[in-house]
Amino acid sequence: MAKTKRLCCYRLFSMLLFMHFPGMLQANDTQPPLLPGWQILEFEQRAFFATAKSTLEVMAAPDQPGQWALSANSSVLDNSEEVLLLFNPTDGQASSRTRLSRGKNQRFKVFHYGENSVRRERRDPGENAAANPEEWQLSSIKEVAYPSLTNNRAVTDGYALILLASQLAEEPGRSLDVVVHTEFNFYTVKMTSSPGISIDVDYEIDGVGRITGKRNTTAVKLKISPLGEPLEDPDFSLLGLHGYIIMFFDKESGLLLRLLGQAPRLGKTEINLKKTVLRTPQE
């Protein structure tokens, strides 16, 4: 009975996705992609005595036609990070990004992506930590020139890879090259989709129910290489993972179920979906 109930919940979830977003998996070169059927994804990874959590939310950017806004909140122990990224959903090109880091040290950074460079502004709380981070004292401004970019590759943030990979997962065998900017470094990321494996899942669909059992997947593999002359130590990561990263998307719904990669001090690590919130039709 429980298995039948779970199956019914999942079928309802898939029907909601395709009824509300019939073109979600059919974006082409002449029509920009539609927002995904999910609005929020929550991931979790437990290790030793700590639990790392990451929540992603994507929506149309207010007052920015054609742009998406992706917010990401990550926390482990007493450290947290909040990122807000505005980008073009067709190729991932970033227009702006903010990052608020809290913990032993607090800092707020704003990145503006121009035609030839990234403008980076850093603000520190000083004696006014309770104020809005945008009102903190400006401590530095730097212009970081883009490295040589071939084939008009987009420059984006690591979080945008999740949305771009979900589009690739629709057609196994496709590949895409983008450039990811971190703090001062740039990386070439080659993403390739291929048939995945069957994996065990255990997550909740808000308002629908809990999904457990095995799901067939499509895999998107990320090969990351430094681009240009690094200005800092290697710092690429995606939800805390680095190295050779693989994302596993549900073959039926397209939902991101798992990320696999290397984590500092842990080695090979998987991060699993714990909860998703579906998008309402009017969005």
C-alpha cells in the first residue's frame, strides 16, 4: 500500500510538471527556456558531527525582462553564505552577483559583469554590523579582466550550472562549454549529458508527499579546467564539491536528485535532494 501511494504521488508530481509547463523540456535556439517546474530545491549532506544544507530558488528577475534570479543559501556549523545571481537563462551569462558571507568574518561582495571585465566591490561591517550589508563600509573595488574567450562563451557563476545542466539532461549526448568566474579566477566547464544510473531517493515534494525508492536518471558530467592565469589558489566548487562532478537528473521529471564529487577532508561525497517546492502555474 505504501509503495502504491508513493508511486501515485510521483505520478501526480510528473503530471503537474508537464501540465503547467508543457514546453519546459522543449526549449530551442529561437525560444528562451521556460522556468523549471520546481521553484525551490533543498539539498543536505551529513558528515561527522556536521550537516551541510543548501537551498536554491529560481524565479523571473523582477524588472529585468528575460533574466532569471537564482538565490542560494548554504550553511554548515556557524558559517553561512547567501548568493543572489541575475543571469540570462539561454546561455547562463551573468549580469550581476552578490555574496554575503557570515561566520568568524563577515563580508559582502558585489560583482558586475561587463563586456570585458568583472567589477568586484567588497564591503565590511566595521562597527555597523547590524546595518544592511549594502550599507557596510566599502573596503575595495577591483576590475578583473576576462581571459581570452573563444566562441563567445558565457561567463557565469557555478550555481547557474545547475539550470544549464538540467537543459542538457533533456537530450543525452549533448555538451556545452561555459566559463565560471569565482572570486578572481576563471574556469572552463565542459558539461556533457549521458545515460545515468538507477539511484535510491528519499525526498519530499511540498504539498504532495514523500518519494522513496529507485529512480532512473540522466547524468551530466562536469569537467573543470583553469582558464587563463589563476590569480588565487584553486577555488572552484559547486555546493561544496570540486573535482570531477556528476549531476543525476530524474529521467522522467528532470528533477536534480543527486550531485557527486569531491569534498574537502571527506573525499568522494554525494549530496542528495531532500525537498522540493513546485512552481505555481501563474509563475
